[in-house]
Amino acid sequence: MPHIIIEYSANLAEVAAIPDLLSAVHQTAAGSGVFEIGAIRTRAVGRELVMIGDGNPNNGFILIIVRLKAGREPAVQEKFAAALMDTASRYLATAFEERFVTLNVEIHEIPSLNLRRRSGD
């Protein structure tokens, strides 16, 4: 598993192809060699009600949150976060040129206590 959540200010949909960003981030995770491809869960959530910086309605943000099982070395996590940052930066180049946009990547380890059920169990 990782769960990868791309949270973004909805106004960025005007200047960035969010579905393409979602696909690119997912492919970066799949090609990282860190996770089994069937375990990767990637989704994007637009936030309509936001206030950023000085309140200018053109300001925007992208936050990529990665939730993964505890135990991976910090160097692996850092390399993966950097790969996501590079991928997202390429897909957001136009948005960066047109607006004030912040991009952050966060890695969060999920504690080992976890209940899960799959279909067929």
C-alpha cells in the first residue's frame, strides 16, 4: 500500500490538468519499485473553500499526502517524495507561471494497528 492523496485548491483546475497530474503521480509510484503496483491507491480531492496567503482568489495549492505502512528507511521515503515533487512540478509548470501556487509533499507512516477486509474474505 500506499494511499496517495492529491489535495488541491479547485481553482487550479482552470490552469492545470488535474486528471493528468493524478495519472502521472500514480505512474511515478508504480515505477518507483517501492510498492507492489496492485497496492497503490491514488486519488485527487479538490477543495472549493480555501483561503491562501493574502486571500487572492487566484492563489492555489497542491498537497500530495502519502500514507504508507511503517518501516521504510528514511532515505527511501525521501527519494520517493522527491520523485513525486519532480513529477508534480512538471505537470504544474504552467500554473506556476500564471499564479501563486504552493506545492508540498508529505509522507506519513500508518501505525501497524490496522483492520482490513478484502472482498472474498
